[in-house]
Amino acid sequence: MRRRSLLIITLAIFGGVTLPVFLMYMPTLQPIGMVLDVDYITEGDYAGSFLACDNIGKVFILDQELNVLWESDIPERFVHEAEMMPNGNVMVADTAPGRIIELNISDPNDIVWEWDPTNPDHINWTELAINAGWSQEALEYVQTPTGDWTHTNDAEWVNGTRLGRSYDSLLISIRNFNLILEVNYTDTKEVIWWYGEPEDFDTLNHQHNPDIRDNGNIIICDSENRRIIEVDYNTKEVVWEFSLSFPRGELRWARDCDDIGNGTYMITDSNNGRIFFVDRAAGVITQEFGGYYLAQPYEADYIEIDGKNWILVGDPPSTSIILIDPDSDTFILFGNPVIPNYLRLFVGLFSVYYGFMFAAAFIQTDEESIIASLKKPEVYRELIMLTLSFIILLHVGSLYRYLVEFGLWGIMDQAIHAWAAG
């Protein structure tokens, strides 16, 4: 009993001492923290670099050694999306205040364009709700800004020339409204198209990352409804839908779907810790990536670097940017996966404890054979616990994701609400 107590105290001290090392000191060794969206820049002065959103409220341009080339701290916490504009500026979905801002690439402290859902000069929610025929519940929601009211999580620039227009536009995802808006970027900021409705969870439910295809249709990750849909822009009818069910592993908080050509879509299935390719016509998975090395990928892009195709991923819990080779399912890590490594260390301490207890119980038996010793209750009990701790150690990422989906997510979301309310 004394040895057990000493071991527990020793392991507890070790876990406590290493906690600030992993969560306070090691993060200071790199500029990025919990990376959400990350893009590969192909043109301009920063070609070959990464544009990354950091959950703490920063947008970076980083080289492949993670040296900071450009930085803006204008966005607030939970900044979800940034993309390079054709004019060279950076468009940002600034999630906490819910706005979309365009930052001057020559001056990261200069906002050159803004769409703010709380500004009546930018949008009249009552007028839109009435004209769109929304329900009374939807009208009341848009008229009552509280806490994390919008949770605006994406802005997609739309080339108007490609669609025969005289102006460009932005597709904006307002997660907590269950709503996609398209607003005129060039001239008026007026709403020119919408899909979904506040408080209507059947049409959309906490969606992410709407993308426009070459044919004008809109691909949407209908995250909480556990499906991907493609919506006809003109009729607003769902013309394609993808979902999975047991035992293939249903979608769990899918947050990105890209048309990568040749009839293939690439889907980021966050809470399953994976990215996979889907044959659009057949509706079947053709390749899958992730496994043990992805914790909770947020968004992925299919990119080309020096003539080779890669999958670029922002994986916030691993505090890393990841490049996946789709030919071999191997990966290159940019950054240090601090949080997963501490979780592995923490669970590993349990494995050390039960390994010690199993060895001590086994040695103390006076049986002549190994099998007889293992049959002793005090031995196989510790062996079972040791085995379970190893299984958990191997699947820490899955454990984390399940905790997020079945409880921890609600706690995190309430914390966001409390913070946003001030």
C-alpha cells in the first residue's frame, strides 16, 4: 500500500510539473496556437507561404519554417476563416463579433472593407425576415442579439465575372442563424441570395464552409444534420446529398467539402478525425486519411506544391499545420502538437501506474506457472486496467473528439457565449 501511494504521488507530481511546460512554455516556441483555417498562397509576394487563422485572434502569413511574414491581431478570438483576395488583400471571417473584414495586405492594421451583421446600415434583419417569409421564431431571433449571436464562420469570395455579373459577391455562413447569405461585395452590401432560416434546423443546422461550384451550385456542410448537401442556386432545391450511417461511421461535425475535380469531393469530417475522398456519382468513399495523426481537423484544401498534390489541413487541438501526401497517407507536421502530446503523457502515466501494479501483483504470486499466476484476481484485475489504459493511449484523439461531441462541446459553446456577452 505504501509503494502504491508513493507511486501515485510521484506520477501526480510529474503530471503537474509537466502541465505548465506543455501548455505554457512549449506554445511560446512557435507563433501559431489552435489553427483553424489554413491556405497555401500561390501568387504575389507571399507565394509559397501559409495564410493561417489562429484561434486566439490572429491571422498570420507564415513561411514553411513558421517564421511570421505578416500578422494582424485585429480579428478577435475564434477567428475562423481567412483567404487571399484577388486584389492581394486578406478577407477574414471574424467569428466572435460576427463580422467580415478585409485587411490591407500593405497594412495589417487597416480595414478596407467590412460587413457587420449588427450594423443596420449593412443589413436590416427585420426587413429580410419579413421579405423572406421567415417564421415568427426566426424574426424574434434576428431581432434579439445576445451572446454568440451569429458565430459567423466563413466568407467565400465569388467571382462575378464568371457568373456573368458586373459585381463580385461574398458567400457568408452565419452558423447560429442556420443561414447562408450572399452579399454584394463590389457596390451595395445588399443581400442578393440566401439559404436557410434562423430556428429552422431541418434546412440547415450549424453549417460550415459553403462553396460555389463552376455550375453555380452551392456545396454546404450541414454539420449538425450530419450531411453534405449541394443546393441548386436558382431553385434552392437539394440536388445532391451525402451522409453515412453505421457501420460506415456517420459524419460527425463535417466542416468542409471541396470539389477537387474528376467527380471527386474532399470532405473534412472533424469529429471523426479524418479527411476522405468521395465519388460524387456513386456516393462512396474512395480514399481516407487521418487516423492517429489528426486530432480534430477543421478545414482541408487540395493543393499543388512543386508539381505534387497535397492535402493541407488546419488541426486546432494539435496546434499544427499538416500536409498529407494522398499517395501514401504520410504527413509533414508544421508545429508542435502540444495538446495531444500532453494528453498522451497524462494517459501514459496511468499506463505506468497499472504496469507497475501488474508487475508487483504478478511477482507476489506463489503459483508455479504463468497461466496460474495470471488467473489470480489481483493479477488479472491489474492486467485488465493496464490493457485498457494502453487502448485509451492509442486512441486519445478519438476520446477527445467524443468528449467534445457528447458534452465538452456544450461546455465550450457556453463559454463562448459567456465570453461574447462580456
